[in-house]
Amino acid sequence: MTATTAAPGRLLVVATPIGNLEDLSPRALAALRDASLVLCEDTRRTGNLFSRYGVTTPRVSCHEHNEFRRIPEVLQKLAAGETLALVSDAGTPGVSDPGRLLTAAAAAAGYRVEPIAGPSAVAAILSVCGFPAIPFSFLGFPPSRHGERSRWYARFAPRDETRILFESPFRVVASLEEMARAWGDPQVCLGRELTKLHEEVLRGTASAVAALLARRPGIKGEIAVAAAPSAAAVPSGPTQLPDDGADPDGNPGPEACPHEAGSADDDSVPGE
């Protein structure tokens, strides 16, 4: 049990949109405006969000390379009674993004660490996959190297539950092929560019979705994958939603995408 400080300092952990800027909640917007300082994974990317909503709160970087060094400064400001906000590039900080060290240090020092809940790519793909949500595992990104990735898939093979992971568009085909070999070719639901203009959902076995993607001249965007447990009652065979109007980069045309979501950078990483 942590001690409670007399100072009213608070650290607000604020979830931000994973693509569609309209997904920023009123409470999150108020938190960003009311904080004395916002700690950002990338101040430039958060600056785009600030410009959209007219937020002028000062920003400083807090990413995987400097998060530990930021802790003394943050604790000093909290001791002075300030309210600080923490954001990642997209989604919920600390899930697959920086923030864990900072929130742990603030909580251990007795300050209030308050979640401002909102968008999460994990929850987004889980909500549309149609696989059992209880239990499920979030596995993060598989290793980039083939040998390490093979061992990684083997490590999680015994888990007979819905498993969610993120993957790079440059490695997704090889990764799905490895999943098929290690996990018995499970049914998957792959979300690409969720909530964005070119949102796409692919369903089928891991090998079938890998084959579909391999036929494209290129793959862009953020990717989240849900793999079904062996006992899940899901349709067989590959399907694609949307299934027509794809451009040469593999992005569906506007007429094939019923979930037009606004703009976001295609080279951003998935947010949690």
C-alpha cells in the first residue's frame, strides 16, 4: 500500500484517438486543456491533435528513450500540486506505448494517477472480431527477426484463448504465415487502419489472410490482429470487408468503405 501525500498533484493518463480525431472524448479534451503540462510520446504528433482542438497547453516529450529521466521532474511538479497529463501518439498510454514507468513512479510516491479512458486498438479489434472476449490475451508486437518471431509464436501456442497482437505492414504476411504454422492456422480478424478513412477488416484463417495480403503490391497502415481460440465457433474461409474498390496500395476506395473516419498519418504506429 502506497503512502498518500498532502499535495493535490495528479497525473492524468489520457487516451487519444487511434486515427479518427473525432474520437477524442470531451473529458479527455478538458484534461488536456486543464493540465499545466502534457507529456507526449511525440510532441509533433500530439501537436496535430492540439491544432485540431485549439489546445495550447505546453508539451514536452516522454518516450521510451527518456521516460525514466523524466520521473524526477514529474514528481517535483506533482509535489508542487500541479496536474499533468500523459498521452501517447495514439490510443491508451502504457498499453503498448510508453507510460508504465512514469505512472508506476507517481503511484508509488502517493500521487493520484487517474485514467481518462478512451480509444484503444486492442478494444477496437476485440469488439469486431466475433471471438470470445473472456479470456483474451494482448501480446503486443511479435519480434521482427524470423528466428525470434518463430520462438515467440511457439511460446504463446498453448494459450487456447483469443489472442491479440499488433504487426508491421512490412512483416504482416510472414507473421501470419508463422502464426498459421505455430497455432494450427486459426481463424483471424485483421483490422487495418481502424477508425481511419481507409479502414479495412479481413477475416479468415491466418494462412488465407496472409495469401490475400501477399497478392497486393503493397500494404500500408496500422494493423491489429485477433486470433480465435480453437473452440471458437466462427465462419470458415477468407472474407474481406470491404471487398472491392481497392487501390494499388491495397487501400479500399471510398465507395467500398462505409466507415469513413477522417484523416490520420498512414505511417503511425498502433495505439492502445
